[in-house]
Amino acid sequence: MHRAIVRESVILTDAIIESGAIVERSIIDKHVRIGKNSRIGGISPDGELRITMVGKNSQLASEIIVQPGAVIATDVIPSDMASDVIPGNAYIQTRRKPYEV
């Protein structure tokens, strides 16, 4: 079993980071679930400091890659994402209606 790795990040209460996931230079809000073998944040290729943010109640699928600087808003679920690689300049919001959340 591979353990999750968290570096230079802020993880708020009740967040779940599953085995094999790597979280670097990120802010993870409450009640977030990060799936197995996911890669969240990191060091940007140009060396510039970019913080990745994941909002409250969001769920990230296993093996997803969220590049440095991306923002995942609140209540996002895997079906809200167009691909398994989220670029650093992306801002992902939920596609669900308020009464569906």
C-alpha cells in the first residue's frame, strides 16, 4: 500500500487524501476527497510559485492530475471535469444546479 504524500500544503479538516496521491503547494478545503494516485499541484515548470486550490466538498477522481495554479471551486464532482488533466490556468466549477448540490 502506497501512502499519500503532502508537501508545502494546507489541508483543512475532514479532507480525505487516498493512498498514492501527491499533494504539493496546495490549499485543500474541508470535506474534500482526493482519489488514489492523483497528483495535485506541484512546482511549476517555470519555477514561479503557483498555489493550487480545491474548494469545499469537492471530489477528485483517482489518477487525476491538477497542474500548479489550477482552481477547483466548491462542490465539484468528477463529472464536472472535461479530462483527467486540469491545466494550471483552469478554473473548474460544478455544472450542477443549486438544488442538485
